[in-house]
Amino acid sequence: MQPMPSRRHVIADDIRNQISTGRIKAGACLPSEAQLASRYAVSTATLRSALSVLQGEGIVEKIHGKGNFVRYPLRRITYVGGGCTPRTESSPESAIRVSVRTTNLQAHGQLIGLLRVSASSPLTEFLCLSHEGKSPHSLARIYVPRDLSPTDVPAESHCCKGVEAKLAELRPPLAEVRERVSARPPTPEESATLRISSALPVLAITRVAADCTGRVVEAALLVLPGDRADALFTTHHMTDERTSGG
């Protein structure tokens, strides 16, 4: 005999069904948690538990101070490993826009090890937050030594490719790129910024690029929600072809 589904899963199934059949449209705000709890005759705690199921699936997002909204289906993005600059690739028709915030800071914490610099070394951070429509899509923090940071980049920008181009102009040719990929729960800050459930795993990519002298010229920390991201790495095998003389 199959166990009876819990009340929270019954509620989640009902709301999910209403969304999938179009009775509740994408972008719509759900009734308040108190109204839903009354409708389903459950406690507010049980109702919130049901909504957390849908939030974890990426179907519903909770916006602080506004309520719970049905998410528009988000296009999947593919992080292409080994590229010249850390970026996410998406289909040409996707409406992904990226805002960039530039901040000067000093090396601290894990940045000291990633960039192989001494504490308090001058760095520049480029905080890149992508959106699809009104929904946050992915988060990236790019760090470069101050002497490799362009001086004509505004503090706030909506042209990510322009910033990448300026960084590429100052950066020496790359000799090595190391990328570490892991799945983990989001930090509270990441959960709030990306408006995702704390139960939804994220794809965390740490990318470190060095020049031919071994100097680290760029380090990037990327966070991609697991419900919309893939990472693609291609390995090229070198073959040793020998031809016999004749």
C-alpha cells in the first residue's frame, strides 16, 4: 500500500496543476499565504511548506514584501568552459540582459589564494547579475589586479560585452585556465539576490586564469541556479601520427 501523500504535497500538487493547466498564469501573484491557508484549511506553516516545494522546483518565487509569484519559464543557459572570458551562453532569441557593478577593493579571504597576491593588494571587482525579464538569472563576480582594470568603466553599466572587451585589451595572453565546478546550496545572500529557494542547489564555478609567467590575471566566481544551468567542457585529444619514410 502506498503511503498517503502529506498535506503539503497535496497542496503543492493542486497549485502546480492550476499553473500547468493555465488557470493561474505565469507572472501572476498567488493569493496571500493567509488566504491560501484558509482555502486549504491548514496552518500557515503547512502552507509555507507547500510553497517551498514549488519554490524549490523553480515554479514559484517569493519576492520579499510583495508575495509569491508564478515564474515565467526560464531558458536554460550553458556555461562553456575553457573560453577566453567567463560567460554564459544562451539561445540568440533569449532576452538575457546583464548589469555590471564595478568596485575597487583590497584582497582578502579566499581572493588572496585565488589571485596569489598578498593581503590588501588592490583589486577590482566586477559584479555581473543577469536577468531574464524581471527574474534574476545568474550571478558572477570577476576579480582582476587593479593594474589590469580599465579606468574608463563606469561604476554601473548594462553592457557586459563592453566591459569584457576592455578587460581583454589589458590582459596578457592566457597560458592556463583552471575551472572548478561544484554543486552546493546557495548562501543566504545568493538565495536573496537570485530569488531562489535555499533548498535549490546551485552550480558554482571557480575560474582562475594565468599568463605565461604564472601570474593570475583574473579570477571569477560564478553562481548558476541548478534549475536552468548546464556546464559544457570539451576535451581535444592530441593524436601522435607517425608516417613511415619510403
